[in-house]
Amino acid sequence: MSLLGETQMLRCYWLDQDGIQRSDNVMGTQACKPRFPILLEQHGSDASECGYFARAIAHSDAVQTSRAHLQRGFGVACVTLAVTAPLAGMPGVLCCDLAWQDDSAR
């Protein structure tokens, strides 16, 4: 099964080396329907201040994980995975938002 087919996958997007989103969102095929789709239109947004972006740039050999946070477009808690990945020969960071569930609360 591809990453986009995972049930927790909400979306993937690519940030350039300055933290600016330069790609459209690629939605997970099993993702819940966005509650606020306009909030997902983030082409050109700046994620340079996000810890996961800075850590991905600093540690290009490992996937970085954010703390749980609200994914506003979907209206659900998520974590962001980030790893350095070139796109069309340009350095940058691939990010994936995954729906998050606190297993310790069960």
C-alpha cells in the first residue's frame, strides 16, 4: 500500500529550502473530507519557523516528527513528518500530515 493510501494520511506537500510551500497539496486517498478546504490552500505559505522544518534541514538523514497540533483544514489533531527531499533538482523538505490519535488515552 502506498503512503497516500494509509488511513491516517491527510496530505503531503513540499517546502523549498527557505520553508515556503511550493507545491500543491496531495491528499491522502483515505483521508477524511476536509472541514475547511480553504484553509488547505497554502501554496506560498511560510513554514520556516516550524520546528519540524528546521530539524529536517539540520538533520537531513532522518525523518522529523512534529508535536501533535490541530490541522485546521481537516479540523483534526495531526502530526507532521518531514524529511529533506529534492524536487526537480531543488533542495527542500517533503512534509506529510498524519491524523494523530493518543493511544495512551484508551
